[in-house]
Amino acid sequence: MLQSKRLILATLERRLRMRELESMRARVDRLRAETEKAHEQYCSSLLRWGTPETPDYWPVAYARLVETAERLSAKLRGAAVELRRRVASQRFSSSITTATPVGLSR
């Protein structure tokens, strides 16, 4: 099923390049989304039910590992930015509350 969708998508994309039609663009976009979904389902089922002895298992397993690492890395980068923002905000607010106004101490 996945291979059929890929072949149909390639044909439609070639036709779209030759003749730009809005109706064909919508069809290509829809088929591209369906193909991506079919690929995800294939990979999930291969990892769930496949065995490491099959030739397709390890490329899919490593690709999933890379995707997971990229997602986690992005989350960590976002958390680091948020942490720096919070620390800077706390330093600023604590420096305001602990500062003594000049000229009011005797």
C-alpha cells in the first residue's frame, strides 16, 4: 500500500510540475499527507511486530531513534531557554527588592 501511494504521488507531482493546477495541487497535498501517514504506520508496525532479523527492521529502528533524539534535544533546548529566562527574571526582581534607595539611609 505504501509503495503504491509513493508511486501515485510521484506521478501526480510530475504532472503538477508540467501543468500547475490548483485542483491538482490539493490532490498532491492530500496524497502526500496520506503517504506520510502510511509510512508512519508501516514503521510502527514493523517495530512492533517485526524482528531484528528482517532487513528492513534496523534502518527503521535507527530512524526512529534519531527522530526521538531530535525531539528530546529540541525539548531540552527549549527548557534551557526557559530556565535562563526565569533565572534572569528572578535575579532582576531580587536585585530590585534588595536595593537600598540612595540618600535615605542615616
